Amino acid sequence: MKKSKAETADTRRRIVDVAAREFRANGIQSTGLADLMSSAGLSHGGFYRHFESKDHLVAEACEAGLTAIIERLEAAAGDRVGKAGFDAIVDAYVSTSHRDDPAEGCPLAGMGSELARADTHTRAAAARGFDGLVEVLAKRSGRRRKEAAHSEAVFALSAMIGALTMARVVEDPDASAAILRDVKQHLNAL
């Protein structure tokens, strides 16, 4: 029995959602298509009905993950503008809860080094997501000049991604928490 267009779209969306979580949690190279499709409740054979290649899926999953983190950071800032909104975003991103849940976290921190070596479409999706995150921070930076707000946001986001990445790398829980605390303190002082 053939699926309707709506059912096909729902299945594709489910695959992308599962892939976004799996890639962030385990990395792109460590996530096999068979396991991914199984996690989505589907057979491996159905993958190519929805995607041309794993790279195609990686690009869509990256974009979906970045859209989700942007929405969560916007929600964390809420109606707060200026410094209060900026600090709320920093606090939400540079946190132990974000560190401890890579599957639901930022793809740039979870897959950054792999994204740098990905295909053109995936790198473009990652770059669009980076730009979106920069915009979320810049509009709350409190700087009057757009160029200054953008520059501060690029710096802050780069520090945030680096802090989260290194806090995940470091095995000592106290040292990991110190990385997050120190970077958050410096960013909140901007």
C-alpha cells in the first residue's frame, strides 16, 4: 500500500529529527544509517526513498538542529532586551544541562569538527545556523552600532561553542564546570 504525501512527509521529518539527535550525540561518522533508521522505527532500505545520500540527511539534520537551538535560545531570552536578554542566552547555552545533553544541544558544539569537513550543502547549513545564532545574540547585545553588536555576538558565540565543546571533552567534572563558569563570567562582563 502506497503512503500518502502527508505520511511520507511525516516519515521524512521523523528521520530528520532522529538523525539530528543521533548526529549531535554520537557524531556524524559514528552514526550508521541502519542504526539511525532503526531508531526512527524504519528499515534501512527505506532511507533512499527519502534522501539521496547520508550527506543530504546530514545537511537537513544540521539545519533542523540549529533551528531548534535558535528557538530555545530565543525562548530563554523571552521578552528581555539588551544585556538581560544577552545574559539569558549565554546562561542557557553555557550550562551544565546543555553540556550533559548533546543529543538536544547545539550541532555546532556537538559536530563542529565534522561539519568543517562536510560537503558544501552541510557547511552552508551550518554557516546559516551560525549566522542565525549570531543574530539572536546581536539583537540583544545592547550595542547601538550594528557592526559592534555583530562583532560582539560573533566573539560571544565562538566562546560559547568552544566552552561547551571543551566542557564535554574534559573528564574531570570540576574542571568541566569551571570552564563553563569562567567563560560565562567573561561573557556576562561584556
